[in-house]
Amino acid sequence: MNLLSISGVAVLLVGIVHHVSGLETVFGVYGKTLEVPCNSGGAKPEKLLVSKWKYNTDDGLPGDLMFKKRNEEATVIAKDHYKDRVSMGDNSSLFIAAVTLRDQKIFTCMEVAGEAIDEYPVNVVIYKAPADLAISEKAEELEIGKLGKIAVCKAVDANPAANITWYKNDKILSGEGKGVVIDVSVQVDPDTGLSSTTSTLKYSAEKEDADARFTCSTQHLTAEQLVSSPVTFTVTYPTEQVSLSVLPEGLLLEGDSVTLKCVADGNPAPTTFNFYIKGEIMNVVDSDSFTMMNITREATGEYKCSLAEKPSLEASANITVSYLNMDPSPSDRVVKKAGESLAVTLNVEASGKYEVSWTKDNGFLKTDSEPVFKNLTYADSGRYECQVTMGSLHRNNSFQLVVEGSPVIGRLDKRRGKDSKHEVLICEAEGYPKPTVTWSVNGTSLDESTFANGKVTHKITVVPTANLTVYCTVTNILGQYVRGINVSSLFEEVRMDKQDQSEDGDQTKLVVGVVVGLLLATVIIGAALVYMKKSKQGSWKTGELENGSSEEEKKLEEKVEEGSQKADM
């Protein structure tokens, strides 16, 4: 079967020409203009005198439509409903406007050429695509395993009658399949002759059909495929099993809230459940969940749930409550004196293997155990933090250690400036709180170091014009410390340096003279001492005060010793 379609303003469709047992057939589209060819559209006789179209009436009698003489306009002679709907083309084709099923009949073209008269009968068939395709009479719900009517699909006003196909999730449902029955009926409109097809689907649902999409479709010869809007159904079935889930999933800690959710596979879902909590039965109505607040490690164990109306349908789940607690000491700000000791302890309670790390001022310590402080120094001051880790769980705690003490000067030093025109005095002190540094002389402050680990270094520049002792004083709220350093005049040192370079021979002579003089003094004092002893022995008088003699002797001995010491020098 071949279909020839011609689109245009005047002519919307020309049907396909058929030869069935010598009878030509033309197909038209309902409501459109149909062209019926004469002699299959072949060439006209050279001596064509008259072209005429006639048809068979509903009573079987012949009826005239129109004719055309050579070199004249066509003339309509029909008296019925064709008189305003027919026209003739230049090639003697018959045009029928707004065809309906009443036009499904035999039309005959007659041509007169000379003495020859030829007739060409044509059978006309009218097609019409369905005006609409929709699903109706949808079931409220489907009971699993029960065959029943679930929906009706209807294609209206078609010719020929439409064929309807059912789909589930875009796959064809066959009426011969298990759990599928399709009943089809066709109804013809007595006025128009158009047919409406009704397809009723009976279906035995399964659990998987709860989300299934059902559609119906039809494919007509003269139009594109029509597809209905999809429909879904509520599928009901009894509960066969339950499951128990624990929310949130993953690690549970002491203090968390835990929800037990009992899930049943029935539809509609049950609304009453029993939860078995540590030997107690908790009946829950209009909910499938039970929540435990602020759980402890004692909550670890097995839990169950079941249907209230059918306790034999139950499920279980295990809950493990993890915990990691730390009890550090100290855990706040600690103030100690330098030289004192500090005990640091850490007690840990954990449900699994854990690791400990210590940091000081965000830097890792070399040990993972508690720091030991037997003799605190200023360098021990800082923020100590302990972290205990167990898998993804961790706990932190910290304390601030402050080591304080009255200030002490650890180093007091001087050095000559590079230009030899000034002295740089350096005073380094320890203490906490930070000591304040002052000097006994005025000078230019060079800088003061950052106060770290209880130490501070202060430098000043001086230009001494005389020999003097300079004192550095460090002070904080706990005490004061003073220390001095001798500073020579830079001018005198320069003069003495020049004398050292020009008078080396004179210095040598001066040293020899001093040594000789000391030796002579020693001899003279020795001789005088011997004389005094002899004189004393010879002039001892009764009644003289012994104490007085003793005092004079002591004074003399002290002078001798003093002279002896000078001689040694």
C-alpha cells in the first residue's frame, strides 16, 4: 500500500491510488480537501469533447456532480450536499472539500472523445486520526497479587478505529502476559461514522509497581503517535519484615542523642511499634522512631523493635558508645617561683586505643608523656597543651605556666666602640615580671632585646671623661639587683697608650729603683727590731705596766709587718 500526500493551500491531501481488482482507490483525510484523479491522472485524449463526474448515491442510484465541455468552464449540476463542495481541475480531476465518511463511495470520471466514451471509477476511503487519547477510571490503589481493573484508555473519533497499546515504564504490556488482561471495545458514532476505541487494563500488581509509570498510546496512518500522560498507583501489601536503623550513623559519643528507627516494608506503613530498651518495652504510636537523649557508655548493647500488632516481626541492632575523657592537672594558669617544682598529671578514660601529644607554645615537645618540672626556670614559662586522640575523636586541654622571681644580673660587660670614641655597656638580667633596667650614668640607649624566657639584655653607649664605676640596676615588683663595672676615661687611656710607646726605657729604670729601695728599707727595719729587743731586756723595771709594753710592742710589730708587705710588693 502506497500513500501519496500533497500539501498546499488549495489542496491539502491527495490520497494514494490503488488498483484493487481493477478498481482504483483514493485515500483522503477527514475534514481536508481530496483530489480524485481521472484516469489515474493520465494524458487526456486529443479530441476530448466532454469530461463528467458522477457517483453512486446512498440508494445505489447514479448521481451527477459536474461536467466540462471543451474550451468551456466546468459546470456543477449536483443538487445535494455536493453542490458547494466540488470543483474540477484542468486535468479533469475532481476536488471535494471538507471530506467526511459520507464521501466514502465510488466516484466515476467519464470522458467523451469523438465517438468513444470511457469511464474510470474511483473508490474513496477517508482516514481520521483520533481526536484525543487519555487514561481515565484510574484505580485508587492496587492490592498486591490481586487481578483487577486499574485504568481505561480511550481514543475517540477515528477512522479506522484506533489500536491502543499499554506500557509500564515504557515497556509494552501484553494482554497475554501473566497478571495482565486487556479488554478492547469499539463504538461507532451514528452521525459521523467515526469510531472510539476503549481499552481496559486489568493488572495484578507487585511491590515494585509502587513507583511504576503506566501509559497508553496509538499510532494512526495519517498522524504521529499519540501517548497519554503517565499515571502511577498506590500499591498496598502487608508487612513481611522490619529493620532497625540507628541514627546518626557512625561514631556515637557520650552525651549524644540517638534515634532508633523501625522500618517496615508494608504499605501502608504500620504506625505502632514496640522498642526494647535495656529490658523495657516502649510502645510508640503514630511514629516509627524512638530517641534516647544524652547517652552514656552504659547505653552500649543490643536494641530491638517489632510491630505492635505482630511482635513476632522484629529486628535488632547494636549500639556502641565511644568515650574519651581526660582529667589533666593543672588545667588553668599556674604561677611558680624560679627553682620550685611543678607536678603535671594526666588521667585518660577511653573506650579504645589512644595517643597523647604535648605542645608548648604550639611547638611539639619531644616527649608524649607529661612534662617534668623539678627545678623551674624562666625558660619553662609558656602555654602547654595536651591532645588525646582516639581515631577521629580528640580532646584538648591546656595550662599557662608562669615562672616568676626577683631579677638577677647574669652578665655585666663592656666593649670598646669601633671608632674607639665610646664604650658600649651591656647588662643582661633574668626575672619575671620583666625587669626594668636603669644605669647610674647617662648614655645613649642602643637597644633592648625582646623579653623571652625571662631574659632581657639592655645596651647603652657612654663616653667617659674620667675613671668611674657604672652601676646597672634591674627592678621588678619582687625585688631589685645592682651590679657595678669599672669604666676608664677614654682620654686617659689614650694618653697612657702614647706614654707606653715612647718611654719604655724609663719605665724599666723606675722598676729597678723601686726594688732596690724596698730591699734597703727591709734591712733597716730588721736592725731596728733587734736593737729594741735588747734594749727592752736590759731596761725591764719592776712595777712597769706590762700592758703598756705589750701595746707598744704590738704597734711596732704592725709597722714592721706593714713594711714587710710593701717590700714583698
